[in-house]
Amino acid sequence: MTANAARPALSLPADLDMRAMIRAELAAARAQLRIFDGTVSYLELGYATPPGFRPLVLDLHIPQSTDAAIPVVIYAHGGGFFGGTRGMGPWAFLLAAGYAVASVDYRLNGESRFPGPVQDVAAAVRWVRAHADEYGLDPERVVGFGSSAGAYLLNAVALAGDDDPELTGSLGPTPELSCRLTAVIDHYSPTDFLTFDDDARADSMEPANAPGTSAARFLGYVPAERPADAERANLCRYATATSPPFLIAHGDADRRVGIGQSRRLHAALTQAGARAELIVVPGADHGTAEFDQQLLHDQTLAFLASLPA
């Protein structure tokens, strides 16, 4: 055939969505990486694109040891709302126990303010539920797990659920799906920025109620200067008898987020009639090695095993 010869016409169905076909081909060609033993990993899966912003992505790690639908844990990293990456976090032990892990990116300080990052994480929950069949996941067993700032975001999603669309938003391609969580694993989360400084140790590394702090950048204002607005971000106010079960772990030597913050959330949940367990980690500071050791791993797995099937 010469360069100028007519090419044969393609015979395609009139209703063919070429973009959908291309997306499907790209998905089929996506590399299945072997990063962890017995696990297939898919990296940088786009789950939402906030208007005017880069696509948000997650890494999905799926154990290959069972033919049944796999429960999935959605992990959000710490970093004071201004740093961190989805590769961080003490979650790898979950893979060997048969749980899939979706570790998510979300918008940081300078990119979005409250409640934007909460809505990002809610969109990630919806994405996992929307793609459960594709990846062999169980859409009825979706657990949140976060550290510090990431724990705050997942706690907010778990407590607000589908009942507060202003907080959890409608970001992502499937806003009609639920962002509810089956349970939550919370590592040393802030809870109430108005009482944050009251709970701080004398050697605290950073207050909340001062200009330029992590809390002020996350909210867009100094909490004490706008208490009515800051109360909107107080997780304790969302606790109800129907809140999902919580496992809260916090070090009693935490110099960044005082353990009183977790005590407040634990009290709010139990007083409301929800299930909540508080593990005090003796001598542990913020994000120290104790949170990725066998004792806490075993306690976490026992909590997960106690959830209804």
C-alpha cells in the first residue's frame, strides 16, 4: 500500500465511547507490581480531580491468598496537613493478615482548606466502593486508618458519613455512592482545635491557636479567633450512637498532639453509645516506633476480627 492509498474504513458501533475504550485499555495494561510478598500492587490510581487541581491518586495493595471478596483498609498519612506521602504509614502488616490497603493522597495546606481534604478522603472511599468488583474487594467492609492529620480526615468522614454532605462533599465520579466506613483505626489524631492547646504538654512542639500554625493553615484562620467556625471542625460534635467502631491509639508522651485530644473523642463516642476503645501507648511520642510494632499490630488485628462479618 502506498503512502497515499486509501485506508480501509473502520467499522465501529455508533454508540462506542472511544474515551471509555481507551481508559479500559490503559487499565488492562497497567502494571501489576510485586512490592510486598503475596500481594499485587497498583500505583497511582486516579480517584478524583478537584476543579482546577491535579488528579488525586491512591496506591492499592491487594493480597492474593483468597478467592473471597477482600476487606479493604483506606489509609491516610500524617504530616500536619502540610506534608507526607501516601507511601508512609504503619499499614504493611495488614496485607499479611488478608486485608487490602488503599493508601491515599489528599490536598495539603496551600492547596486546600477545611473541609476540602475531608472531601478528598470521602471521594477515595467512594472510589474504592465503586471499583470493589473490579479488584475483588468487599464494599461492605471498608475500614478507615489514619495517622495524625490523616486520622483526623478519616475520622471526619467516618463520623459525618452520608449525613453531612457539606462536610464530605460530592467529589469524584460517583458522588451517589456512600462514603460510610465500617470502622476506624485512629492513631493520635487532633480532635478539637479550640481545646488543642489545653491538652498540650508543657514541652509541646506547636500550638493550634496562633497565626501560621498547622491548624491555622488547615482551617484558614486561628481557631480561637473564630470559635463558631472552628466548632464546625470539632470531631466530638459528630459522635452518635450509630458512629462506626473506633480503635484509638495515642502515646502519653505526645509532644505534638496531646493525648487529651484522643480522650475527648473517646469520651464523646462512648457517651453517645458508640463503640470506642482507647489504647494508651506508654512513653510514645507523636509517630514514634511504638505505632509500628507487633503489640499494637496484634491489638489492631483483634479489633478488626471482632467486627461483624
